[in-house]
Amino acid sequence: MDIAHTLTSHVLQSTYGSIPEDVARTTKRFVLDTIGTIMAGSSDPCCREIVKLVQEWGGKGESSILVFGQRVPSIHAAYVNSMMAHALDFDDTYGYDLKTNRRDGGHANSSVVSAALAAAEMRGDVSGKQFITAVATGVDLMLRLGFALKGGRGWTRSAICGVFGAAAAAGYLLGLNEREMFHAFGVAYSQASGNQQAIVDKALVKRLQPAVAAQAGVFSALLAQRGVTGAEDILQGKFGFFNLYSAGEYDLDPLLRDLGKTYEGLNLGIKPYPCGRLIHPAIDGALEILSNHAIAADEVKEIVVRVPERSFYLVGAPFEIKDDVNVRVQFSIPYGVSVAVIRRRVSMDDFLDEARIRDPRIEEMARKVTVAIDTDPEIEYSAKLPVTVEVMTAGRGKFVKRVERIHGDPNDPLTPEEFHNKIVSCARYAIRPEMSERVDKIIDTTDRLEDLNNVGALIALIT
């Protein structure tokens, strides 16, 4: 019998009381982080155009486009909200630890929270405890599936695994029975897609891939609820998920070990910078060198950043100003390091304000930054760490920092003040200025989410 039956039973048997207290607390934190990134993403030009398109389509007003406020069909709301959450690449990623070497979780909450919000509003009577349970369970399932896959093959786990997490959360909140939930996973499998080439090519569609997963998750739950069946040997069949997407290279242990007892959402990291996570270690290393040794920008002759091979191919290319400039800076080590050197801090403005992006000082510094593959044979192809930053100066020699953890990960978390400032900053970038006026209320309401009889009270604050 396919292991998907076990996962189905696990999802439906989950309750708020079965979730550990630290998991519930962490889930609320990531719900707030996702709401913050949605608010900031609402001002992105690409997002605004797609919001207009969805508004033109119209349809039954089931769920809200957050920040903008219009109610649209639930699958469209899930899509747009997830797209806004991921647009700035400011949403969560799985924490990386050199000891455990677990690194393939991808972005989780942008898909799962967006699907859950759409389903909850559509249903209309979802409590905060039910919502927390759905999100915690969906995120955990998505991440576990990602860890089970052993082959890379260029898929993006945020999307191909996110669709199952989104279906789990939506199906749970829509009250699916066991047969319906199982087939929701089967229907979701038919819609699992997403590739890393979009990152390499710096394409806007990169930010849409988790949105496809969120939309498909809700759609799958709705179809299954109406009797549409999906594949039954979903994960282990001859052409099931593991065999088709990972050439049969998979491990069930990380999928099933302590299922329902431990939750992988605890190991997600919150980003301090709105850019690809593979850039963060280089930024952290550069900022530490500059701070510790009081190096002025005009002293810098050359910077070499040594990274694992996958990072080199995804974010190591020389920086160039071309079309879709906001996407290009999100996935460029030379740009991120140059901002750190020139401005001594890295903020949302550096990735959203085109005048700051096109600053000639940044372009000049970026030409001094070289990214190279770390040839240490102990470093695996797809690892995020270690990253070594070498700063060569005029007259003071070379300064080196080997980065072995990433700020924002569970082993080096953001301080409460840093996290609060992130959410406030995200609200400041929302397309509707009243989000800044409401942000404290949004933070407070999310913090006591388990006390809400209806999560519509939180949704109302964001619409």
C-alpha cells in the first residue's frame, strides 16, 4: 500500500492538542512572517499586474486578495497571496546546519499559509487553533517529502513538495474525509511542477512557482471533495512521485521518522535580507569582516567568495543590469556583497529601489567581486555552507571569514527586535499605506491566534 495512506491518516488525525507548544508558537511566528512578506510583495510591479488580471477575471467572491481587499475565487486568492509572499524572496527557508547537512526543504509557508488562508475564509468558521494545526501539519509534510527525495534533478522542492503541503492544509480546513484527502494528494500530484532554471535565468516566473503550488493545493482539495479521483500509488508507484521526480532515489526514514511527534517547521529560518538564501552567507561574511576590521569601501581592491558548486551556478554569475532588474539583484552574490561594502547594511530598499540598485558605486564594487567554487572535496554539490569571503585591501593585506551558519536560521535566530522591525518594514512597503497603521494590531492578533474563534478577524486586518 502506498505510503500516502499513512500521510493521509496522519493529517486527518492531527489536532491542536497533539501539536507541541513550541510548534504552535513557531507556526504563529511564520504565519506573521508570511503576512509580512505578503504586505511587502503587494507593491511589486509584477504582482500588481497579476492582481489586475485576477480582478479582471472576477468570479465568486470566496477569499480575499490580501492588502488589495477584493474577494475572488479561493484558488485565485491562494495563487495571488502566495505570489506576493514569495515575490521578494523574503519568505522562510529551511535552516542549514553543517552537522545535520539537511538542506533541501525549500520555502514552505508561502504556499501552505496562503492555501490555508484561502480555504479558511472560504469555509468561514475556522478557528485559530484549527488554522495553526493545518499550517503546522502541511508545512511538516511538505518538508518531510523534500527530505525523502535524494536526487536533485533541477526541481524546486518549494513547488513540487509545496503542492502536497498546501493540499493537506486546505483539505484539513475544508473538512475532507479520509478518502477525499487521499485523492486530494493524488490530484495534487498531477499538478506538481517547478524548476531551478527560472533562478538561473533570473526570470519573474521564479516567484510564481510556490503560487502554483498554493493554488493547486486548494484546487485539489475542492476537486477531491466533489469526487474527482487522483492516482493511488501516488508516491511509490512505478510512475509515482519518488520514482518519477527523483529517479527512484528516495529515503522513507526522514519522511516517517517521528511523524506527528516532531515537526520540521521548527527548523525553518526567517530571512533578514530580501534575497535568495544562498546569498546570505556571503553578505554576513562581508559585513563581519568590514565591521571587525573597520575597512572602508575605497580600501577594497578585490573580493573573492568561495561557495559550494550549486550556489555558484545559481547565484554566482557576474552582476549585470538587464531586464527584470529586481529579480537579478535577488539572486546575485556580487550585488549583495557590494551593497554590504558600500552601505554597511543590507535593507529592503537595496532590492526594491531601482535608483539604489543602479547606484554606480554598487556597479563598480560588483566588478571587484568574484565568485568561485570551493574545491574542498568534503563539500557537497548542493550544500549552502560553508562560504568563505576573502577581502583584499590596498595596503592592509587580506581578511578572511569562513561562514558556517546563516543569520536567521534556528542556530542563529533573528532577535525579537530584528523580527519586529522586519514586519514593520514589510508593512511600510505595502501598496496600501494603512497597513503601517495596522501593523501593531496585526502582530498582536497573530500572536494570540489560538484565541480566535474565527481567523476571519485576522484576515480582515490585512484586507
